[in-house]
Amino acid sequence: MKIKCLLIVCFIVGLGICFAQNVVTGDAVQITSKNLENANKSVIPSNRIILAEMKTNNPVMYSQYQSGKKMQITGIIMTGVSGGLVVAGAIFSIIPDADRGRITSGPIVIETDGNHSGLRKAGPVLMVVGAACLSVGLPVMIVGGKKKKQTFQDYKYQYYLSQQPSSYFQMNINPNKVGIAYVF
């Protein structure tokens, strides 16, 4: 019973804190389009806005972000090209040889077994080059993505999350419902 009473008192105090600002200023809580717009706004703006602010406010972090983005794109391209090289090498190594059979040049007839075809020799070379590009492309893509993400999160924390209070009450008003949350 004591715990229930304590919870009810805490809830009432929380409501009082939420509505204290409106009581002091004399504003009444009304559901208007402006209130709904403010209630639906997020505390942190969209990623595009954060990147635009990063570009103007902190060019060093923005250059780190761009560096990570370039690394990630380079890794994606290298991985895609390496996959194509591996597939092309496999196709070249299994295609039938064009020079297999008999070659007649006047009175001379030459039997060939087809093992000396240029395409057949290029197949394993392309597969090895593709595997090498794949072994370089994947780590570059992963490291670039992590660098880009970490720089973005650092900037976001530095300029937005550090300015937020550690805990606060939040009241959301929608046309059909009212919600109260204690954010910590």
C-alpha cells in the first residue's frame, strides 16, 4: 500500500513539473496545429541537416567523414569488380577451345589439343586478380563505413546529445491521446 501511494505521489509531482511552465506563464494547454507540430518534432534533426551543419561548423570532422565515405565507395567498387573478374576467369577457363582439332595449311596438317589457348590461360589469372581485389576491397569497405559512422556519431554527440539534459519529463499531445514520459 505504501509503494502504491508513493508511486501515485511521484506521478502527481511529475505532472506538476510538466505543467509548471504553462501555469507560470499563464498559457493554457490547447491542442492546436502548432502544438501538434512541436510535439511531433524530434529533438535531434535529420541526418542531412546534421551533415550540412558539420560541413560549416567543423570542417575537420567533415573531411574525416568524407574520407570514410570515399573509402567505403572504393571498397564497394573493388568488391564488385573483383566478383566480375572471378566470374570472367571461371568462364574463360571452362570455355571450349577454338583451336582444338586440325589446322590445315597447304600440305601440312597440324593436330592441336587446345591447351595453348590464350583465353584458357587468362582464366586462372583473372580469378587470382579477382581474389586479390576482393581481399583488399572488403576490408577497405568495412573500415571506410566504420570511419564514416563513427565520425558522424561523434559529431552528433558533441553538438546535440551533450546539450540535452540528462533527464527530463516529456509530454506528447496528439489529437486522440496524451502521453507522459520520463526520459533519462
